[in-house]
Amino acid sequence: MKLAEVASRLSIVTATAIAVAATFAGPLTGTATAATGTSTAATKTQTMGWPTGCHWEILSWQYTGAICAENNGGWYQAIAICKNHETDKLFDRYGPWRQTGPSFAYCQAAEKVESAGYATQP
């Protein structure tokens, strides 16, 4: 496969990953969009990659977790979409960026987990 074909396919994969991250992450869209500009450079140098083999779970009513099998030089974080039971408002809560081990995202006292996911970056 020629380098141009690889770069083209990587751009499609990157665009898809950004769309998924935007769906789960909201405010991370700016971070993901900024990564698009550097994807060509990363393809040429192969110094950094996206995490692979990632998995997320709702671990209890209060928190979520995410982990990736391989970091490939990239980072990942857990995301919890939390609903305040007093106001019915939704809040995005983020775990720490990790390269190894689990990342946990916690809802606050009056909140419970409504949904979960994870975000990645090279």
C-alpha cells in the first residue's frame, strides 16, 4: 500500500474517531479538532498513535471506568455523563488522562451516571 493511500485511510479513521469523541466528550471537540491538523505529520514520522483495544463500563451509579489494551504513545480518559436528580441537568465528568491502567470518572453527590464513554488522543 502506498503512503498516500495509508494517509488517506488514516484521515478517514481520524475523522470517524473525532466524530465519536465529539459525541461523548462535548468540550473535547476542540482538542480532537486540533489533533486533525497534526495527523499528517504523525503519519510521516510514526512517533505517536491512537490507543487501541479500548473499553468503557458503568461501574456503579456513581462512576465509570475506561481502559485501553495498547496506548501506542497516545492517551485515553473515562467520561461519565451524570444527571443531577434535583435539577435533571446533565453534566460531563472526566477522568484523568492515562497511558496505562484504568481511568475513572466520578459523578458528584446529587448526580448519578446516565451514560459513559471514553476519549482518546495521540
